[in-house]
Amino acid sequence: MKSLAISTEDEIKPSDLLTVNNLKVWFPIKSGVVQRTIGYVKAVDGVSFNVKKNETLGVVGESGSGKTTLARAILRLIKPKDGAVYFDGVNVVKANRPQMKMLRQKMQIIFQDPYASLDPRQTVSSLLREAMLIHGITKNKNEATQRSLELLRKVGLDEEHLYRFPHEFSGGQRQRIAVARALVANAKFLILDEPTSFLDVSVQASVLNLLKDLQKEFDLTYLFITHNLAVVHHMSDRVAVMYLGKIVELVDKGSIYYDLKHPYTYQLMAAIPLPEPEAKKKEVLLEGDVPSPINIPPGCRFHPRCKYATEKCRKEEPTLVERDGHLVACHSEVDFSAEKETGESADG
Ligand SMILES: Nc1ncnc2c1ncn2[C@@H]1O[C@H](COP(=O)(O)OP(=O)(O)OP(=O)(O)O)[C@@H](O)[C@H]1O
Ligand SMILES: [Mg+2]
């Protein structure tokens, strides 16, 4: 069994665009007049993974599992307590000013709510021009207009949209503008944090397809965060499952429905319909609330909600290790394939 964490920069694979190594983001909890630190919200608590060039790595997990915090730490919008993030060989956590300038161009984020991320007082033209000024693309107004038009057409909008304000668009169109802005400086890596969860289903599909097309056209690499398990299957090459600040399983897209090894992932995936109607699957519901990231359970952090938990799970924290071509953090080697075939749960 091989652990995923790397110990030196030399171990980064050339095929990886992003390598995250034992990343931790803890938010201090302050109390009293002198604002003493009395504890920590361990939002991201030792996360390691890689994203290969041109792939989409999906990230799923319940609300509060640390997905957005992970995204913000990768972009250095918050300072991690520990760990490293390498983008194209540069350690983001320790990057100097010129390196940060390059990283701000190459790594971009699209948020869930384009209403909040687009300044309502600026037209699309001035939003895009401002981004070009920030990234030093051009100061020339005509050039900026030309480039804005090109970008708008790439995201399915046109000249008529250039001088409108954000409130004059539909939600889907606003998200297209956010994508155009992210591509102003030839970004290579986009973090998509629930990019379509504000949109209705038909608009969702068209934005997701646009993202897929742009990925091919511009050689983009995506980290795709979502609650929607069907969407993550549609968009991703591999999927990382987060639980209380940790990755508990990392699987290839093909294994999502049929070859899971962690009880949490199995229960999450059991909630979505199978693509093949004849395949039987027992409906398993996740029981209990997500424990607080302030008081993380000892041992395996999923054990209070896991019906397979043993004494070892209550005491010893499992690490993310390779098992049968999977990455999984679980002591109990449950075989869920039995559940799939019989429609029965593995424990009878
Ligand atoms: N700035 C902050 N200060 C203190 N705690 C924070 C801060 N930001 C996030 N948290 C806490 O960190 C934990 C993880 O939050 P995060 O927003 O990363 O979750 P998430 O997985 O993105 O959830 P959702 O699916 O609802 O978007 C939560 O318990 C949250 O309350
Ligand atoms: Mg979030």
C-alpha cells in the first residue's frame, strides 16, 4: 500500500499541473476580551491529490466538508496552516511577487453566484477591460474591445451584449461572462465552485457543455466542485470525495457507480439513479448529521456514521492509500459489489 503524500518537489510528476500536498486550513476560534484562541475549525485537514494536465478532477462532499476552503487555499486567497500547493512546478504557498502575478493569470475561479462576482455597476465591456488592465494584457481601448468581442463569442454571446450591465442578463449568460473574464489572460487552470447550482436544469446543461468545449479548445484543466453527483459524473475524469476536511476516496469516473471502496462514497452514490435500469442497487441513506469540524471524531472521522466501523476505526485514523488501483482511506475492506448484484446490503 502506497501513501499519496509527496515529500519533495522532485516527486511531482511532469504530467501533473497541480499537486496538493498535505494541505491544512484551520480557522482559529477566538473568545473573550483578549480574543484568545480556544480552538480551530479544521476546514481542510491534511489533503493530498494531483490534477493531471487537461483533466477534470471532480470534488464532491456534503456542505461544510471544506470544498470551497480547499479551492481558496489552492489560489492563495487564504493562507494554509501547513502543506504545499504546486502549480506547474511553482509552490503557490511560497510564491514571490512575479510568480504570484503569473499564477493569478494562469489559475482562475468561477463561483456559484455570478451576481456576487460581477460588479453590477460595470458593463461587460468595462469588466473585461478592467481584467485586461489588471493582467497587463492591453491598455489600448480598441484592442481591448476586439479581445472582449472574441472572448464573448467563445462563450456564446455577441457584440450586442458588450455594453449591457450584469443585471440585464439571465443567470446562465452571467455565468458565461464570468467564464469569459476568467479566460482574459489565457488561464490554464479553472476552479469551478458549484458553477451551475444557481441555474435551472436546461441552462445548467448548456453551461456545462460550454465548459467542456472550452476545455478542449483552450487546453484547460478543471477542478470541478459540486454537490450534484450526476453532474460530477458527466464532467469529471476522476472524482475526489471529501468528508470533514479530508479526501476519503479518489476514483476514476468509470468506478463511480460500480467500484467504490469507502462506505461514505457508497452511501453518497447510492442516492443517485443508475444509468442502467436493470442494475439493482439497494437505496442506502446517510444517517446522522455531519459532525462539526471543530470537534472532529477521533480515529476515522466517518466512524460515528459508519455501520462497518470497528474498534480500530474508533482509534486509528486511516490514511489515503492505494488499494486495487483506488485511493481510499478506510480500515474496513467492505466489498460493495455484493450489494450491487443482490440488492442486499453487505452486512445482510
Ligand atoms: N473564514 C472562515 N472562518 C471560519 N470558519 C470558516 C471560514 N470559512 C469556512 N469556514 C468553515 O469551514 C468549514 C468548511 O467550509 P467550506 O465553505 O469550505 O465548505 P463547503 O464544502 O464548500 O460547503 P458548501 O457545500 O456548503 O459550499 C465550515 O465548517 C465553515 O463554517
Ligand atoms: Mg462551498
